[in-house]
Amino acid sequence: MTIKSDDQFTPMTPSQIAPELRSRIQNMPRVPVSSALGRWFLRNAMTLFAREKQHDGVRIEKHMTTEGVALRVYMPTSGQIGAALLWIHGGGMLIGSAMQDDGFCADTARKLGIVVISTDYRLAPEFPFPAALDDCYAAWTWVQSSAQRLNIDKTRVAIGGQSAGGGLAA
């Protein structure tokens, strides 16, 4: 199904939630993802928290796939073991960015001695399925074609993600 406009996006109602979970979520703040203005606000608010920072023991590079997908590459400055992780951020495929996981990706690169590549996939509903999946695949092919330059063994690349990113990784 392709979502063409906001009037076709129907948020979940409390009656659609399992009864044993309803009491736990009724005090949660409502996230305004059903309107373009709400998504714009959330996406921009998230950028306030995701600022460029220096991470000891890691160099962060920015790259772009031939398909135009932005990537953040976290290179450990010492102890690299030749493996890599393609990381896919969460956010329900509606919000989020590769930069939101800078701390996690930098720590993982430094502690494990691996290269971590985080992808900025296109977000729904402006870019409906399979856009996000296509972007993640473009990131995968970029990692494979860049393996020698990144000093990684292309047979030692894992794919992982958080929340929606985990679904895209699967």
C-alpha cells in the first residue's frame, strides 16, 4: 500500500492495543506522526539532541552511495580487526537519523575494533516502502564495494539495527 497523503494515514487507537498493555501506555505522550507538521517538528527536535561530537579513539567520516544514501563511517584509530557492522537506526521508519546513534556506533567501533557504518535511509510516509529497504541495500552494496578501502574483510560484515532498524536489518 502506498501512502499518498496525510489523510490516508490512520493512527492506532487504544482499542487496537492488547488490554493488558493499555494501562501502561495511556500516560505516554502522544507522538504527532500522523501529520506532516508533527513529523517535521519531531525530526527537527531530534536534530537538537544529535549534534556532531568528537569521540576519542574514533574518526567519523561521511560518505554517499551512488544512489544518494548518506552514510556515517566510524573508524577506530587503533586496533582495527578487519570486521564491520552496518548499523540501521530506529524511529519507526518515520523519524530518526544515522547521527542519533553516534555514541553507540563510536563506542562499538572503539571497543570492538571494527568499522561501523550507519545509514540515513529515507523516511515514510514521504518515501513509502520499499524506499528505506532499498537505501539499506544500497548501504550494504557500498560497504561491500568499499571493503578494501575501509580495510575490512567483506565476509566479516554484520548487519544490525534498533527497533525499525532491526526490522530493516532482518
